[in-house]
Amino acid sequence: MAHGVSATSAHGIKNNGDAGDWDSAYLYMQRSIRSINSNLVMGESSSLSTIFDSVPFTGIQLATDTTMLPESMRGYAPIIRGIAKTNARVVIKQNGYQVYQTYVAPGAFEITDMYPSGGSGDLYVSVEESDGSKQEFVVPFATLPVMVRENQLEYEITSGKYRPYDGGVDETPFTQATATYGVSSSLTLYGGMQAASRYQALSTGLGYNLGELGAASADVTQAWSKKKDDEKTSGQSWRVRYGKNIVETGTNVTIAGYRYSTRGFNTLSEVLDSYSNGR
């Protein structure tokens, strides 16, 4: 399609009850904008849950779709850097299996298109020179869902009305925007904002490949809110995640979503759900 826009598609869920009735849980139109590797969604959907809790909405959303990238560029993987003395073959193994092979010219080289291969496991790199010599080194590797490749940007912009599961709750307008950026081969920064008439929140965090120690991320969200019939409050929510694969024992250790929230912290849904239609 022109400008990299695919045909529009509509999605809905049919009720098993009366003929012609539709369950409006998800009724939306979607366009794929390949020039920016993104999807444009119009209708009923939910915001992404990478940084904030997912929020159902009726409106519009523009967000990165990593499935539009080549398979070798999806998911997190470190950049492999080295120096070849001659024309050489580079072989990379992880957890005992070969995951990548390429040929490089003499001089410095970078490998940026390696397929991700699981949550962690050190990368064993072998540079086989044409004179028969060999260089070997290890690149520690671990990841978490929030991490992206160096110089890769993923984003989401959602704007519309809150779509509560309880029909008696106000459909309050709100906006959410998030971004995740790979600063380096090891460091990912991310953050976002949510805004409604009775709720505002800012979040920032980072994810880091700790090498042999695994991968960790930490973020904090500051929120200001006012529930119905309550005073204005503010509070913070802190979250830490950790992941590591112990290859020798086959043990995968993951601590996902350890969260501590101070008094006065509320999520967007908690606040908006407190406002009913005249009740």
C-alpha cells in the first residue's frame, strides 16, 4: 500500500446470546504503518502494560509493532564487537548451541543482527582467522521484557475515553504516552506519563544487563490523584525485577514485579473506577 499503510482491519467478539448482539470488549480498526514500524488502532482496545498497568479505552492508539522488524532485529540482544586480524569466520554459541555465524573482513567489526535466544546465557564468541589462529571471548548476556537493543526506540501514544468494565462508571478522557530506548548494548531507559482530569502520573526507569549476574530493572512512578469523595493524594510506587538463567543447573530465576507503593498512591483505573454516573 502507499506510504507503507496496510488495509484496514476490523475486529470484534460475537455474543452467544441474541442474534445481532455484539460484545464490545474489543471492536476496533487497525492500520499497519510500516514506514515507522507501528500500528494505528481506532476504536475499543487497551493500552500497553510495559510501564503502566493496562487500561481499557475507546479512542486512538499509535504504538510500535516489533513484528514489522526483521526477525533478527526483534527482541533484545547485545551488540558483539571485536577485531579480526585477517578475513575471519565469527561463530557465536549460547548454552552449547551455535546461534550465529558470519564472515568479517580484517579490522573492527560489529554484529547487530543476532537473533535473541532466550532470557539469558553467556555468548561464547570465536573469531577463526584465515591463518589458522583463533580468538575467543565471552559476552555476558541476560535480559528482561523491558529491555531493547542499542539505539532502538519503542513507543506508545494512547488517547481516548476510559472504557470501564462496570457500565455505571464515568467514561473519563485520558492520555497515556510511553517510550523505551536502548542507550547502549547493556542499558535501556524507559518512562511515561498518564493524564486525566483527576489523575496525573510520571514514571521513569532503567533495565541493565549485569553480565554474569543476570539482568535487573528498576522504576518509580509518581502519581497525583483524587478519588470521588476523597481528598487529593500523592504517592510513589517502586518496582524491581530480576532475571538470571543458571545454565549449569537449568534453573531460571526470575523475580518479576516486586512492587512497593507508598500511602496515597493509586493507579489510573483505581481512581477512574471511583467515579460513577451520578452514584
